[in-house]
Amino acid sequence: MLAVDIQILLVIILGTSDCQIIPRIEECGLSCSQGFHCKSKPSTGIFNSFCRDAPASLSSTVLKSMKLSTAMKCVQGSQCSLHLSIKGTLNLDENIRGLEICSLSVNTQQSQCVNVRFSRKTSNKLGGRKVHVQFNCFEVNVAQHIYVTMKTIPNYCEVKLSRQYYVEDCRNNDVGKHIPVCFAGKLDYNVDRARKTISVNVSDFLQDRDYYVRLCHKRFTCEDVGSFALIKGKESLKSTSLPYSQLLPCLCIEGWSAIPDARRTQLCPFKNDTKALWDNIVYNPATQTLAWEPACPVHVTVNLCRLTKSNDQCVDLQNSSTTAPEKQVKYSRVDTHPRLCMKFTTNQGSWVKCPFARGNFPAWKMRIAARAQQIQVSFMSQTKAKFSVLVCNKAQLSSCDSVGIRHAVSAGDSHPTSVNISGEICGSEVCIQGWRTDVDYSVPLQICDIQCTLSSQSQEDDENSIRIMSLTAILLILVTVMALLGHKILTVFRRKKYEGRRPAQIIRQR
């Protein structure tokens, strides 16, 4: 139970450490236990750096304890600074004339030391009694890592205390409100996209102090983008304008007061605007390399994909997926077909970019035509290229299962090259698929819904032609027969009519 209670107490203490109030001091100085006379003097620590053997009568535990804490000294309630408060306890001995206390900054390796001296009368008269010493004149910085040592004067070997200490940082509310380096300021901004500038207004920072503002790209650190802007503390208008080249997710506005070790504040308002990242696609025709490099760190999955004819889906190409938050993504030996694209997928969605869609690079086409019981597949390419073509059964949007023999074709110089495939294979799920084989990444083009009329078109056309010719011949024969019969009947009719008129003429002549 005791162990559990201690753990709970530690959690409470650590959880509320940011709200801890730093003790105030009006003046720094040295104090000793009542009845003991002591005084301090700055020391370089050099003369007491070498130790000597302790007398046999001197206990190695003459230095009992050392406790460290932070104190705050304020002038007129506003100009505050942090000080290291050191409390030590020792058993006074006639062989000890005082203490040396040193503070070393682990970050900068700078040290400061002080000698605390006891009067000889005190040492001789009050020997063996405990003395409490407190010194709080070592000024420290926010979030400083300190190494503190306490030695006897003279310096006896193995009679020493040492402690490490971390000064509170600006996350502590008391420190953040009163220590100048923590006054980072408040930033407000406005973007002028037409002029490509960002106007920054600053408030809540040290009065009468200059203030720096800059744009930076946030990676492990915030890297400079352009120059700094200085806002004069004496100016009434606390604003400036910063030019930018591109609004990227990692573009941040950073500001800080013009004092040493000042705390910086950052504002990254465009972190969700990832669209600009996908434009940085570069193709090298000499090496056939397609590359993309993120201008900002981003967790993204990159794929090559084939844009469908309806332009509503982009089907991933096999073995092209890669995840690279910071490094360059590169694909070698890439087909420059207009439908080959790059797909970028983040937790916010997917974006598709087609670098060859404008037709600025060599492309190829595939067409089919029906011939006598065959399907002729033709390829036309602006450059020399090798292709494969096969008949497949379309199971899904991204796959097509082969149902025939693969045929190899070479084409180039804009002259079409063709291969014949049996026209017996047909159906709504049947496709003819062609792709380049002389590159590592190619778009497989598919012509689907192969109608069975294509395979039997020639035979049906021949049968229809024979039928039409037969009917035409029969009609011609019938027309000819009817014409002959009509001509015969007309001839007989005329003859009879002529013979009927002839006797009448003879009678009249008589």
C-alpha cells in the first residue's frame, strides 16, 4: 500500500508541476544557522581544485546534505530573474574553515563558484554542531541543466557532495508569465495570395523590445525561408509583411523577442494544405526516370497507377507502392503514356497527378479491327518500343486473367505494326490487353467487350452476299421472263389488230 501511495503522490506532483509557484526573494545572499557567523566571496575554484588527505579525526560524512531549488527575484514586480537556491548541511569541525559551492552549466560548460567562510572562533567554539547554509545568488536560465558541487575548505579528498538540477522551463505558468525570455508573443496573420505575401501582427510581447519575425520550413528544426523581419519596440505598429514562394504544409511563421535565449513561438497555419506537395514531379527523358521529392515531411503512400477511360479511377500498378515521409521517390524506366499517373494517399485522402497527360512526351496507341475470322491488333508508337498483347478475361477492374497465348510485337517511328488473334474468343468480359515490355512500369491498355460478331463478321458477310446475289439473279430472271412474255403478247395483239383492219381496206378499194 505504501508503494502505491508513493506512486500516486509522484503522479500528482509531476502532473501539477507546471502550476508550481516559484518562491520569491527580494535580495540574493548568504545565510547560516542562527549563532553561526559566515561570509561569502566569489571564487574561481582553481585554488581549491586539488584535494588533500583528510585528517583521521574528520569523518567522510561531515557534509550531511545538499538541496537545490529555484527562486525568483523581481524588480518592481515585472523585471524578474531566476536564481539557484542551494541549501547545505554540515557538521562543523576545527579542520574545516568553510565551503566551496560551484555551479556548472551542462549546456554551456560555464561555471560560477563561491567560498563560504566560517570564523575561526565559530569553528573552534561550536565544533561538532550542525550548520545550515543557504546561498541563492547564482543566476540561472530557463530550462538550464546544472551540475552543483559542494566541497570543504580545505578540499579534503572524498569529502564532497554533488547534485544535478533542471531549472523549470517556460511551460511552468509562473516562469512563463514573469521571465522575459518566455514572452514569446502572440502572432496573427493574413495571406495575400495575389501578392504572395503574409502580413504578421504581433502582440503580448516585451514592451520597448525589438521583435524578430521570419518564415521557415519546419523539419527537425525550422529552416530559414528568406530573411528576417525586425519590428522595432518603439514603433506603435507591431506588424510586418513577409514574402513567400509557395504555401506548403510545413511553412511556419516564427517570432521571438530580440534578447538572448528568447523563447520562440511558431504558427503553422497551412499544415493541412497538402495539395501543393504533389506538384513536384520531375521526369528525366535520358534515364526514363520519374521522381517526386516532398518539399515538406509528410506521411504518404505513393503508387503508379493507370487512369481509366472514364477518368474516375486510377488503378494501381503492381509493385509500385512505396512509403517515404521525407526521402525522394524514384521510378526507373517508366512508360510515358498519358494515362500513367502518380497517386498520393494520406490520412486526408488521395490525389492523382498525371505528368504525361498533356502529350509532351512520346506515347503509343493500340487499336483492333475485324478481319476474316481474326482480330487484328495494331500498335503505333512515336519511338521504338516492344509490346506484348494477349486475350484476357476481365475479372476485376485491376486484373485481367489470361485466356490465350501472349504475342510479342515491336513498333516505332509512327509506323503501325499488327498481330492477328483468333476471333473465336469473344464476349462482354473478354478484353484484349497490350503493354510495353521494354520498360519497368507500363500502362496496360485494355479494349474490352469483344463482340462475337467481330469473329464471324466475314463469314456472315459472305453468306449475306450470296443470298443477295441469288435473290438478285432470280429477280433478274423473272423480270426478263416477264419482259419476254409481255413482248410476245404485245406482238400477237398487234398482229391480230393489223389483220382485222386489212380486209376493210380491200373492200373500200373495190
